[in-house]
Amino acid sequence: MKKIIPILALLFLTSSTIWAQFQVTGTVISTEDNLPIIGASILEKGTTNGVVTDLDGKYAITVGSAESIIQFSYTGLETVEFVVGQRNTIDVNMSPSQNVLDEVVVIGYGTSSKKELTGAVNVVSADEIEALNPTRLEQALQGQGSGVQISSQSGSPGGGFNIRIRGISTNGDNRPLILVDGVRYEDLSALDPADIESVNVLKDATASIYGVQAANGVILITTKKGKKNSKPRVNFDAYIGQQETSRKIPVLNATEYAILVNESYANGGSIPPFNTVSGLGTGTDWQDEVFQTAPIQSYNLSVNGGGDKIGYSVGGAAFTQDGIVGGDKASFERYSANVGITADLTDRLVFDTKLIYSHQRRKTLNENAIGSVLFNALNMAPTMTPFDENGDFTLANGLGNEVVNPLQQIANTHNNVFVNRVFGNASLQYTIMDGLSFKTKMGFNFSNVRAKSFAPIANYGLGKVFNTVESSVSESQELFYGYQWDNILSYNKTYNDVHTVKVTLGTSLQEERYEGLYATGFGIPNNDVEFADLSQATEIRPNGANSGQGQFRLASAFGRLEYGYNLKYLASLIVRRDGTSRFGPENRFGTFAAGSLAWVLTEEDFLKDSEVIDFLKLRLSYGVSGNDKIRDFGYVSTLSGEGTYVFDGGTLVEGTAIGALPNPEIRWERNKQFNAGIDLYLLNGDLTMSLDYFNKENQDLLLAVPVSGTNGTAGPGGGVPLANAGSIRNTGFELSIGYQKQITEDLNVNFNYNVTRLNNETLSLNDGVAFIQGGQFGIGQLPPTRWEVGQPIGYFYGYETDGIFQNQSEVDAGPSQQNASVGDLRYVDQNGDGAITVDDRVKIGSPIPDYIMGFSFGVNWKGFDMSALADAQIGNELVRNYERNLPLTNKTAYYKERWHGANTTTYFPRMTIGANDNDLFSDFWVEKGDYLRVKNVQLGYTLPSSLMKSIGVSKLRIYGSINNLFTFTAYQGYDPNISSGDPLNAGIDIGYYPQARVYMLGVNANF
């Protein structure tokens, strides 16, 4: 009996304990997509009692009492806690972590958290890209981060953009190095923006991990991939839209045109051509004739998911866009597909691959040049009609040799480019031991570019340079293919919870090849595009067919050592050695190194418990990177010239000759960059700020140096040699401010602003050269831009004006000015010699802005969301070069304010066909390029999840947006944000194709 009583007591106590426990069940859901979270951790706080969610996001846990606290956590999401109370069911919605310090940043051959980052990096997320619906990824970068300038080469469908990171560093290739999933990738038009997970821009010396190709900065693009332990998720994104021009340049109507033409003839002492102007009305608005509304549409479908050992993603997209000029004649199509797989082959071996295919077709018109469609639309006479009485295109007779009927030009243009691209990579990563892994990765890139253009027999008018007396077809086929093989050994270990050591060692091999075939045939049957093929041409002339090929190789070894003490003191050291085939044997290899330091002051005792400052970090970096972006084997000469040889006592034979002269001594450009930065977080991390100062000096620039023409450089196909000469320095400040706040459970707001102050200065040029000139203004004029020591590259060089001669006394009292008359522009005699000559030209502007800015704002309230993005530039100038200025060409409406009597104006000169110098390149043609553009405004609504679940949809969002809504600028041209990409021709506007205003309706759906 004595033995039974203790046993009964034990059973009673155990029973009482069991009855005191609580079982809680529920489902854990992600607020991002309303889908269940697989593998979320559920822990009874203060104990080791825990479980994880299953494939449906469900869990069941038994806790000790009603006072127990359950903690829910998952990587990348905010940890939440609940007191059990009397509840048996607790369903949890988990949101993305608001602690930006924990965000992962790609830094090149590895990653880092923002807290541990020692370099200057911009990050653009998939959500930010999705909010913009860009046709090309460059548009998503514009205004999104400090130090990055994006300018348009053309607003036409498929048109390119210039990317400049911290200024213009060279007169050569200024493009940054672009890597997609770690593999070099140059043409972003082939990449579907919806397939992008994140974009990281390395701006300072820490980009030296990429060595000889990092002088202009590095852009690291990561594509979306499937996740393990995730149910299949179907994502469908689509939008349709309508485009229109964002601006028309005001020009004279027919009546105004006739009045001013008559006035100019009378002032020139000639008989006015219009006997009467009554009845002319408004005439033809040629911009209305060429501009049109055009459709745009995009569809993207993807499926991703995974099990315990494998994650997968499969997707496809279609995008089509017609042009606001030319419609289908200037259109772009892109069809793409991608597949990605991540698989645990063993507990230590992981396989990862991504394959992307894209097909593109682009049709183009003549643009961004004298004689382009928009150039002609601006200069055509409004008194002319598109068609004559016979229904044929009206000939633009009397308007000079370059101006033609733009509608006829569009009709006779047949330019097609087809691109098929396959891009991919595959890797194996083996974990050797805890903290030590080895990864081998192979990437490849293959492109087939096929182009065909047809020029029919056409008569545009008497003496036109575009007249063709025989039809022709030109075809080309180019193959670009290459591979990249990286091997990386990574070590990551923390000792005594204080010392963190990361070591990255690796090698990289790259090879790129190019092959091209080109041919032109004449005499196309029936003068018809349907027969436009080389096989149908009746003649292929000597030198009418040729080929080309090229090869580039790069072999590299690199290492990075990162050390952190208690996440308080951080240091990084980078060394890379590159060997490139673009330089001669004596200068083929180069070593590049960089170091960076960071000090997290909020880990110090004097700030650790601050109630004001949440996080404060100081950063310093300095290093050297390189630039090898010249033609393949640029140190040798090639037989790319044309020569005529004499054989057999006088027979002339056409052949080849030496092209550009060789220079085996050239080597890479060197970029030396210093960066000092501060990262500051306040208000519980809701307010973030970063401030950077940078000093970037590019030395040994690769320039085409002038030599005597007796060396053969002036012959057809000849060229001057490359040499290392000159240096440029870019300095500036970058400031980024971000604010994000969960005001209430239903209301969230965010705001971001960034600004870059930039100064560009030339420090030196090659010996004996005072300046290098370039660009083009008008026809037959001196080059309008210069590159000179002490000045920004490509500054505008011309005459300074001082108003207009208001009377003959002013003409007589001023310096000698050829053909000067009352009403003409008055030029400044800079050297005081009493005459206006070419020596009186001075700096009259610069295409490089002083400030680059970006703004974004967003608000979410219940199911509604609204966002807006704007960008701006201040302090640059643009050259108005889209006016032909012949007696009968049209003029902009601003000429209604021309001088027509004493003191009527001090800006626009008189109208005359008489001899004058008003068309000389001067500050009259230079305008402020400042602008503020509202790039995107979007309003969306996400339907309630309770309603969507009943039809099997986890998330459904509908939205409307407008791209390029407004541009606030005083500039008279189509678009103030333009550049050819050539530093010596930047900012010269020949009627650039404007970026379209786009109205969109779209849907984002997850199943």
C-alpha cells in the first residue's frame, strides 16, 4: 500500500500538468503574396519547444500555459509574437522585414548585409522595377539611386540609353560593366525587366574586384529563381497601353510662315514669294502628320516553387511596342523564355542553373540626325500638303538638299533587325566543411543578329541627297558568342562570437568571339520590298560583300579578405590581376587593388543606448580599377583600309590597305577612386540617410591621337593610332534620404530622395595637344565642342552674344563683324582686337549637369496603393541643332518674337535671306537643359484575399499608370534628357526622338 500511494500521487501530478498545457494551431501567411509560408519557425519563447510549418503553412504546437508567448520567425520577414491567452487558433500574417540593415546586397562574387557593407552601393529591388513597368531595365535605374545618370539615345521603340556612374571618365567607352547572375551581359534590350530580382550598382573602389573592366562602375543584376520548400506559385503580370508624344515643338503655321518668309525676302532685298497670305490658314502641321498614338503591351507568366531538395522557376514573356513616329515602321518586339533550377544533389553539393532565351525584332527610321524624319517634320513648309493633286507625295522642292517630305521618307524606309539570343549559366557548389565552400560556374552568351534594309528608287525633289536612282538591299549576319568560367573558394567563419573572417579566392576566364558577313546588292525586281533579297539583286559590285571577325580574351585571378570585429570595425581588401588580349604582350597584365574600412559607431558604448540614433556607420575606400574597352587587338594594325594598286604598267586594281596605325605600347586606363561615406538611421530605422564624397581620377586615357596624314591615316579605311594620354577627374557628393513608416495597421507611407553634385575636369591631354575638338553643328561649321585642360570634357565652344544691334550707330560703334546689320546678333570681341574672328570663341556651356536628382513617393492604405517617381537634372546646357535655317524652311514659333524694329527684342535676330552671320555657333543656340520629369504615377488596388481565395487566386491587383506624365523645362526641344553617348557630341540636339507618354492598365495576379 505504501508503494501504491506515491505512484498514484505521481500519476495525479502528471495528469494535472498535462491538463494545464495548451495546444495551438493555425496557418502562417506571407503578406507579400497571401501564400502560405513553408518552414516558418514557431517557438515557445524562453524554451526549446518549437515546430515548423508544413507545406500548407500550417502548424500545431503545445505550450505550457495561457501566459506562454509564441514567437513566429522566417528569414527576411519580421518576427512576430503572440500571447496565447485562451485561444486555440492563431493565424499569422508575416510581412517583409523592415530592418534594412539585414538586407542582402550583392557585392561581386559574394554578398553582404547592409550593416557589414564597406563600399558605396545602390540597390533597386524587384518591387521598385515592377512599379515602373519599364520597357528596358535602364529606365528602372533612372532617378532610383545617387551617382547614376541615365540619358536617352532615342525614345523610339527598342532605343538605347546611356548609363554613367559618377560622371564621364573617358572619351572612349564610358559604359559600366554589366553582369547578369555573374556573367557579362551588354545589351539590356534583350532582358525582360519582370525577370529581375534586384539590381546592385557598385560605385566606388570596391568594384575593383572586377579589375580591368570596372573603371566605369559595375552593375550586378540578379534574376528571379524558385525557392525550396515552396508550393507551386503562378504569377501573371500584364499591361496594355497607349502611347503619344510627350511634346511637340511649336512651329509657324502657314499664315505666320508666309508673313515671316516675305519679311525675310524683303529684308534681303528680294521679291517676297507670297503675293498674298490671306486664305493660307494654318496649313499642314507636319508634326501632326508624323506623330501618332501607338499601342504597347506586355505579358509575363511564370511558375516557381520547390520541394525539400529542389527549387525551380519557369517563365515566358511577350512585349510589343509600335512607334509614335512611323507606327509599325518603327516598332519593337521581344519574346523571351527562361528556366531556373536549384537542386541539392547531396547534403554538400548544390547545382544551380539559369537559361534565358529571347527573340527580338526592331524596325527603325532615320532619326537623331540631319535629314531624320523629325528633322524634316520641323523644317517642312506648312504651305505644302502631304500629297499633290495626283495623290502622290508632295516633293519638298526649294527647301534645300536635306529636307524632304517625311511621310514619303517613312513610306520608303524598310529597316529590320532580328536578334536571337541564348544566355545562361550553370554552377556546382560544394561545402567542404562548415564555413568553407568551393563553387565552379560556367556562363555562356550566344547572339545571332540579322539585319536587312531596302532602299527603293525614289525621287524626293530636285537635288535631294536622299534621291536614289537604283534600288538596293543590304543584308548582314553577325554571330556573337562567348563563355565565362569562374572558380571561387569562399570561407566564412566567426570566432568567439566576435571575429568574423570572410575570404574569397577565385579565377575567371572569359572569351568572346564575333563573326560577320555583309553584302549589298543593286537592282531589285519591280522596285518592291517583297523582292528585297540578295538572291534577287541583279548586281553585287566589287567590295559590295565583305566579312569581319574579332576575338577577346581575359584571364583573371582575384582575392578578397573581409574582417569584422564584433560588427563594429569592418575592413575589406581586394586584389585582382588581369591579362587581356586587347593589349600587347608587354602590357597585357595588370594588377588592381582596393581597400575599404567601416566603423559602426552605434556599437560603441557612447552611442549604443542612444534614443535618437539607431545606426551610424563611417566608410572609407580607396583603390584602382581599369578600363580595356577598345577594339579587339587594338594595339596592332589590320588590313581594313582601301587601296588602289598599279599592276602591269598601269592597270589599277582595287584592294585592301592598312587601316588604323598600330601602337604596341598601349595599356589599360587606370581609375583611382577615393570615397568617404556616412550611413545614418533614425526614428527606429524609419528614416535612413547616406552621404558620400568621391574623388575619381582616370589616368592614361586611351585616345585616338592625331598624326600626320602622310602616315596613311587619311586614306579610305585608315585611322590614327590609339595611345595612353590624358586624365579626367570627377568629384562630387551624393546624398540619399529614405523614410518609411507604418502609420497604422492599414496605412504605410514611404519617401525617397537622392541628389548627386558632380564636377568634371580635364587634368591633362597628350603632349603637345592644347585641345581636342568634336561634334557637329549645322553644315560646314567648325566643331562646336572641345576637350581641354581645366574644362569639362565636351564643353561647348563658340561665340558669346551681347544682344542685337538696335540701330546703325551700334553697328558702327562695335567691332568689325562680317555682314553685320541692324537686327543681327551682336558678338563679343573677347580679345579686344576690334574684329569678330574665330579667336573670339569661348566656353558657352557644358552638357554635363551639376546636379542629378531622383524622387519617389508611395502610400498604401488598406487595399489601395499609390506611387510616384520623378527625376531631375540641373546645370547642364543643350544645343538647338534641329533648325535648317534656309530661306524657305519652316521656323519654330519662337521666331514670332524676332527683331522687326528698334528695341522690339534683344534675343531673336531679324528675318532675312541676305548675307549674315546669325547662324554661326553661338550661345544663341545654347539653352539651359534643366528639367524635372514626372516619370511614373501609378494607382493600384489589391482585391481582398478572402474574396480571391474562393476562386483560387491568392492575390489580384489591378492598376493604372502613366509614364512620362509631365516634363517641366524651359528647353525648346523635344526632350532635355538626351545624349548620343559620345562625350564630344553630347547635348547636341538634332531633333531627338522624344520619350513617349504612356497610359497603361495592368494586372498582377498570383495563383
